[in-house]
Amino acid sequence: MPVAYPGYTEKEIKLYPVLSDPPYCLAGAGAYVFGSWAELVPANIITSDFLALSLMVRLDDMGTLRHWILQLGKGLPAAETSIATVSGFFWYDSVAGRHWLGRMIPLPIPIKVSGKSRVAMRAADSNGTELLYEVRLQYVELPL
């Protein structure tokens, strides 16, 4: 049986999806405009209550410095409610030709989500174009 200590678990930290292309969402058509909610985890896929820990995010291409905002939500389609908002920067160094396109985004605190819940995401950024954000969810099932 796993031992639970504050901030520690021996349970497996999981990723969804694992062996398939990640789902994606589009930033809104305008600077700092959220795009539509997109399904990250369909209902009934993660059947146990779980803690959402982080998001694994990749941009298809960006071409310049970009401030982004991602929201994680839950609920039925067209009735999602936000449960976390995170932000940061991606950049492109045109002189060196370096892209910094992917990263792990830890949530400020783990967020409890009921088993069988549908989890969704949406994005906004400073560029104002409908850029593609690929996202995976890192989580741990409860109880710890």
C-alpha cells in the first residue's frame, strides 16, 4: 500500500494521453482572446478521483516572443467551468534559429477532479493568431 506524506506519493504519476497524439486547442483570433474549449480528457476515461498536477504543452510554431494563457476546466461541452489558469512565455531566437516550443507547466497546487469527469482546456496568447497548443495532463489517482 502506498505511503502518503505531505507532498509525496509512491503511486504512479500518470499522463493522458500516453500513446497517442495529444489533443489540441487553438488560441482565440485576437490578442488575449480565449479560443473555444477543447476536450483534453473525455468523460469516463479516468474513473478514480485524481489530482491534476501539471500540463505538458507544445506549440506547433510561434515565430516570436509569445505570452500565453491556458485554462483547465471541467464539465459538459458548452458548460465548462475553469479550475486553473496558468501563463508563461515561449520565445524564438531568430538570430540563432532556436525554438523553445515545449514545456511542463506545473499547476500552482494540485487540483482535485472527480473520477469520470470531462476535462477541457482553452488558450489565449499575445500574438492574436489562432496558434495550435497541444496539451497532455499529468495526474495522480486518489487516494494517495
